[in-house]
Amino acid sequence: FYLLVAALLSIFLFVSCGGSKEETAKKGGVKDTLVVANGADAKSLDPHATNDAPSSRVTVQIYDRLVEQDDNMNIVPSLAESWEQPDGMTTIFHLKKGIKFHNGDELKASDVKFSLDRMKASPQVSHIIGTVDKIEVIDDYTVKIITSEPFGALLNHLTHPTAAIMSEKAVKAAGDSYGQHPVGTGPYKFVSRSPQENFVMERFDDYWGEPAYIKDVTLKICANADTIVMDLEGGSIDMFARVTSTQAAELSDNFNVLEGTMNLVQALYLNNAEAPFDNEKVRQALCYAIDPQEIMMMVSDGKGTEVGSSMFPSFGKYFMPELNDTYNTDIEKARELLKEAGFEDGFSFTITVPSNYQPHIDTAQVLKEEFKKIGVDAQIQLIEWDSWVSDVYQNRQFQSTLVGVDASNITGSAMLQRFTSDNAKNFINYSNADYDAAFEKAISSTNDDEKTQYYKECERILSESAANVYIQDLPEFVALNKKYTGYEFYPLYIQDIAKLRLADE
């Protein structure tokens, strides 16, 4: 969600980058500096202290995990070279030898145990590996993870940005200030940070994997969406992900605009505990009032994919396009439902939107006009990202909000788990006993077909009960200065900066 990671399945774009990284280094390409825009400042560079997307976009460059997901969502080795699962509750990882942290220390199994124990103790991210019961060190390069119950999605959850492996020595030495001085094993190491301005990183020359092309990288905070084109053309930034189609059209020939998908669910998220959205008929009326195709035409020249529940197309077998027809535009039906709910004369409400995400602002403006057709007055309130996180997401002080929610680099279950009644991430206060029961059956099932059917039941319940006003999986337009190439779209919400290189090398 725009909370969470950098994280993107089957729909992706690859920009070719011939030549090896070693060749680029010899030609001097690594001496260049790349400036990448980040839409908001990170809360912390301690992956266990926060789970917001701006932070994850930085930490995924600095840390590695035991395993990763490739372009097709397959689990592949990372810090672990292999693993076995002798039973449904035990996973044994064998670490690669000789991997160094940025402080020069070698990665050992004790660091893995320390990191995962610390993750499990964190109130912000413990839910991601909540079924992990014990982590045991077998020897310097072997670690065993035991869950309290069968947990088939463990490997997927260990690819989450917050499952980063840290240096035990570095964390303990830094104490409370560790989030300002992170030490990982990733392709880039942290150099400095200026709050609300930038993060500076440099290539880690002792990286265990394929080294980064570009030596120096600055992640610049660009929270003002209105200045993005000027910043790009002026040369203060080289790349910005998620420019709007209008902004893309304004760019000169000095930029390539790459098109992919955001892999998220954009919706008008409704606070189900706040009047009038505690009334299902009111929520359904709003669903009948909108036209997703019109929204996509107005916001992104018709590009994007309509979604009818909390699942996006890249999750393949879980995605249900038939739910797009749950609420085909029907103004009269919407008015009828409002009358039945006691709002024959309509009502007013507020849509809270993060001010640094122009696609959401544009979408909210279209919704405002569409809701007028049923006598509903929507007022748009723009707030800074930090305020959105604290006021809307954490404290749930809102009526409605227009954002995108992603899967945070794990599985389809991540899209659905947040809406269980007692989940800490259930920021819309959704409560449905049938939904809770279906999700519980899904996660406890060891049969993939059965699990899939229960997930689909969850999606159907969300759609039919109008938990939110579902709109689309947004198209993603990435503006990249033609000096660089190598950008890849991933199945989930991440950016692999290490693969970017100078185009003329």
C-alpha cells in the first residue's frame, strides 16, 4: 500500500541493458551519480521499526533477506543457498558462506536468529511472521525456523522487506539510533540522511551478488507532485516513478516514459465504523454511482485495469474479474439505496488524500463529480503523507480516503488478511463474521485449490458488502532520463536500483 514496499506479477516491462556490470565499471559508468525521487520521507531505516512504503523503498536497497521472489513470483535463494522443509512446521536454511555486512563482518546464522527474533518482537511487523515459534542456530551457516502450526506461506513472508537480515553487532552497538545508521548486506550501503531532503547511498563493493552499476545514488524526497516535471527537466532528479499521463506528456525527448502496472488496489477506502459508512446500503450506493472506465479515461487515458475487490490481476488465480460487474453503474439504483438508508437528500463527506500522490488526487476529483449525480457532496482534503499515516492509517480518524493498497511483497493473502476484524492493519474497521471464517479456513488449509476458493470467497464478501468503493489497478508510468537504462517492473512494489546503468556504456 502505498504503505508498505516496494513491491510489483505477470505484467511487467523490461528495459534491455547490454553489457556486464564489470564492463560498465571499467568504462567509468560507476562514477556517475543517479538521483531517484522518493515521494515521501522514510520513517526509519530500521526495517523492524516501520512498515511504510517510503521506508521500504530505501531499505530494500540496503538489506537482503533469506529468500526473494523473482519476476514470476517464484521463491529463489538470496542469503540462503538452499532450504528444506521436513514437515509442515519446520524449515532449515543453509546460508551462503563468505557474505559480508557493510561493516565488514561475515554473515552468520546467529545474525539470522537475532534479526528474526527481533522482527517477531516488533509490534509494527511481528504479524508478518506471527506463526514463527522458534528460531534455532544449528551451526554458523545453518538455521532452523519452527512455526507453531502449519504455515505454507512462510517462504513468501520471509521475502517481505521487514524480514531483512541485520548485523547483530551493528544493531547492539547503535542502540536506539540504529534506524539512522543501518548496516545490511545489500548492493548499496548507507552514507547519510538529511530528513525531508534525501538519502545518500554508495555501491557496496564487497557485495556477495551481482554488484550495482551506479556507484553513487541519492534518493531525493519530492513530496510536491506539482513540481515533478520541472525537477526532472531541471536535472535535479533523474527518475520518478508514478508520473501521471499528463506529466508524462509534458516531458521532453530527454526522457523515456516506461509503462507498467502498479500492482495495487486503488479504491475509495471507507471507514466502516463511521456514519454514514457503517450502513452497507450507503456504501453500495457509492459503488453504483461510479464508473471505473470513465475514471481511468479521465485520470490515465483509459489505461489501468478495473478491480472489483481487494485483489489485483497479477495474482493470477486469485483475481476475480467477474466481481467488476457487482456494481455496474446505476444512478437510479444508487438513489434508491440512499433513500432506503435514510439519505434521500444525500449527504456530505470528506475524502482524505495524500498530497504527494497525484493519481489519487486526480481520481478523487473525478469521484467528486460522479457522486454529485446521486446528491452526495464529497469534499477533498489533501494532507501530507506523514499526517496520512498517523491520522488515517494508524489512528483511523477519517471518513474515507483515496489510496492504493498493495501486497507488501508477499502473497495474495496479504491483500485479504488486513480486513479480518481484529487485524492491526484493518484501517477501515471492517467487521464481518463470514469474512473472518472464510479467511481462517483459507490460511489453515493445506490444499491449494481449497485455499484459493476460500480466498475468492473473501473477495466476494468484500465486494458484495461494499467494504470499499473499488476502482482499479493503476498503470505505472516511470520517467527515466535517457542517460540511464535497465529499469525493470516487478510483480510487486519494489524498485531494483542496482540494475540501472548508464545508457551509453
